Amino acid sequence: MSFPALGLLLLLLSAQLLAAERPQDHLHSDKQCISCHKEGVIDLLKALAQPQASCAQCHTEQQINAGDFSSVRSFSGEEGVDPKLKLSAEAGMVLPLYYTQSRLGVAPNEMVEIPAGTFMMGTNGRLPDEGPLHEVYLDAYLIDKYEVTNLQYEAYIKALNKRSPAHFRNRTYPEGKADHPVTFVGWDDAVGYCEWADKRLPSDKEWEKAARSSDGRTYPWGEIFDPKKSNNPVRWRAAGKGGDTTPVGAFTEGVSTYGLYDTSGNVWEWTASWYVSYPGNEVSSESYGERYKTLKGGSWFDCSFYKCGISAPLFNRAFFAKRTKNDTFGFRCAKDVMASKVGE
């Protein structure tokens, strides 16, 4: 085992000892970025030990051995954001961070139709697993306008007597967070909810097209990163806060061309797709195959590789074991157009 992998193992073990039996709503800290990965720890460690997916891409061996996962990359250069930027915790939001009465209710989310056609997926300009840029054709399909919320997921677990997420207390969500995206859900949990709602998880291709549109844009709003248009780590750092999820649909300036909200930031979203290489990718990885599921969209806290807002680009993807659960993973559902018409 390499020194970086050994350092990660020691960090994981120490985090396991420090973590509570049932985690609080948020557990992240600068030096324990994986403390909430209570499930899938061995798979996660194996993935991180691979050269193409290692924390060593962004951190020195000394940092990893010391358990210091503060970013070594400046978020001011690549993202064009002033490191001295100051924002309020609700900057760019049209809704308050917390409120008592749900505006969406318990019914499954409204869906939007994505027309048939091609789009450009991936990129040639960043991490090896994100490329190459390639054209993909998809038939028309439906996808949720919003991420599945705490209140909506509560209706599901109560209807089928399912186990509640770890941040729920007495089988209900934290106060004021009815319309926040549900978290602490594994891949099977997401599949279960979507099936109950007569839907399914989107593929990574479906997710990326709905978020990027047919013009292959980097962010839902265009090419220039703006920390006020999504729930991302840059805005939390600028606000001097630890960060949290935000109500779905709170960033109207960050909506995609097709009408999806929160595709950049808020929570990583499970997809139906295995983590495999794209056509034409010549960089191999032992993590590819039917071992890990792909997540898309980044989150309020960048638990993968960076803590500088860099997960915000829509071509970004993460991969985790299906049973992994934490406070940055959520999902939205999709549906075939023909299936929807048959049910009408």
C-alpha cells in the first residue's frame, strides 16, 4: 500500500472512532472530509488508492499523511473568483435558507421533457475520466425539475415503512428543511423512491444533457462561474459559514436551459449508470466497470478532490459504491416519455 493510501486508511480509522453512532445533519470538516462515509469505506479506500482517482492529484503526500485535506489549488485562478470575496449566506437565493411551510408538498416532483437529439458530453480540458468530449444521441425523456426533497422522501418511507435517512429524527426531517434535498441516501434508496413514484433514476447521459443543453455549456447558465447562481463551496467560504443544503429551486439564475434547478451544486445526484470510461478514452483505471455508480452535479461541499467550487462544471462526475451515504448525496428521477403517455 502506498504512503498516501496508508495515510487515508489511518484517517478513515480515526474518523470512524470519532463519528457518532448516528451522524448529525452535517459532519464535514476541513481535516475529516470523509468522516461521514460510514458505508462503503473499503471500496472508497480502494478507489482513492488508484493513481487516476487519488487525493494525491490535489494534495501532497505530506498533507495526506497528516490528514490535512485543505485545498492546494486556488479557487481564484481557474474559477475567476476573488479569494477575498464576501457574500451573505443567502446570496443569490430567492428563498430563505430555512422555512416551516413546504412550497412543493409531498407529491413527486414536476417533470420536464427533454427533446430527442444529440448533445456534447464530457470535456477535453480537465480530469481524464471526464473525456474525451463526444457526441451522444438520446430519445426524448422526462426528468424531475427539482431534486427529491426531505418531505417527499418522508412520504415514501412512511408509505412503505422504509428506514429513514440518518439525519432524520423520529422519522422526520430537520426543522425548516422540508424542501431541502434529501441526503444520506444510497443508490438503492434512490432507486426505491423513484420506482415508488413510478419513475426511475436518470442515466448519466440523460442527466448531463438536461443540465448542459445541446450546446455543451460548462454551467447551467453559461461559461463563466458565478458563486451566486448555485449552492457551491465558494459562496459558503465567502460567507464565512460551514455550509448546508439549500431549498430546491432557490437559485433562479442558475436554472438550466431545459428548466432544471440545482444541477450545479446543492447535492451530488445518483444516476443509474456504472462508472465506466467514455468512448475513445485511452486512460485506463481499475475503478472502471460495474463496481461504482456515477453521481453528477457537485454539491454544497466538494468532498471529491476539491473544496474550491470546481465540482460545479456539468461534465464533472464522481463514483461511489452503491451503499455509500453522506450529507452531500441526493438524487432526482427520470421517466420514459412513452411510459408517461401510457399512464395518462
